[in-house]
Amino acid sequence: MTATPFPQMLAPRLLSLLNGLSRSPDWLHGALARWGVAAIFWRSGQTKVTGFHINESTFDLFQTEYRVPLLPPDIAAVLATVSEHLFPVLLVIGLASRFSAGALLGMTLTIQIFVYPGSWPDHLLWASALVYVILRGPGELSIDHLIRRRCERLLP
């Protein structure tokens, strides 16, 4: 009796593993993309507030370091702070997910282009998660999915 060569023994197991990985559920991908990027923006938003008040240092940052064209610094500070709290919450619960991901993608592009152009590796990672949600949706573990299922039942 001859022993089976190691590569021939390993190949079927490796193929089985790869096939199993490619059958991972979409709800898991959607949830991980939503929750991961939501945490980044939420944490950033939390640095800008104390309780329900925007810190004075936040307004200072938007006048010096975070300057963006077309928006006065005070308005940009409020919009960014509100966005960094609202859209992550919507992403976590999976409500208006594509819209929220689009809004945060817009913020990411603004940060990349006007504020920190050298941080493109971070922004590319954020954008990849946000684009996934925009293109594929939030997945089954979301309020959006429940709304869609209910709407589909109402159609003839």
C-alpha cells in the first residue's frame, strides 16, 4: 500500500474549506460592514461633544484644521457632529442604511480630499465598507430588510 502524497491529501480539504467560506451569509457581511464603520464615526463624534453640547474645541478645530470649502466653519462643525452621531446609529440598527452609508461616504471623501489627504489607507478602508452597504444593502439583520419584506408582501 502506497501513501497518498501530501498535496493530493490536502487539496480536497482546502477546496472544501474555501467552498465553505464562500457560502458565508450575506447578513454577516452587511452587519460587519455597517457596525465597523459606524463605530469609527461614532467615536469621532463623541470627541466633539460633552453630553448634548458641542465642545468649543470642536468649533476651533473646524476654523483651523478641518477647514472645508463652501461651508462656514461653525456650520461644518454642527453638520459633522450631528452626522457622526445620527448616521452611525441608523447603520447599527439598519434603518435607511444605504442613505446613511452614502452620507458617511460623502464625509469620508470630504475628509480625504480637504482635511487629511495623506490618510488615504484609512479612508479607503472606510469607503470599502460603506460602498458594500450602498451596493449590497444592509443584509437580513436590519430594519431595512424587515421593511422590504413587508413591502414585497403587499405587492401583487
